[in-house]
Amino acid sequence: MNSSTLYKVLSWLVSLLVPFALILFAVRLLLTPVYLTVEYSTPGFPPDIYGFSKADRLYYANIARV
């Protein structure tokens, strides 16, 4: 296998794996406790219809994401 063919194969492999890696990174980012804290702290976030406080919601959201 010459270097030109190897270069083409590696470029195809990278171009196929980069979108997959970006999607996985975005999903992983959504599963962090920091994201939950920021999201629940945004102004206008709707109150819980079942009466949970913000602390309760953060506690149970961290349990549910595991």
C-alpha cells in the first residue's frame, strides 16, 4: 500500500468518525451535572407541576442521568 492510498483511506476514516465523535461529545455534555444546574437556573424555567423544589429536581435529575 503506497502513501497516497494510505492518505485516502485515513482521510475517509477521519471524515466518517468526526461527526460521530461530535454527536457523542454533545450527548456527554448534556449528561453533566453542570448542564443540569445551568438549565434549571435559567430565567423562565417552568416550575414543577408536582411541587418539587429546585433542589429536589436537581437531586433526582442527577440520579436519573446515571
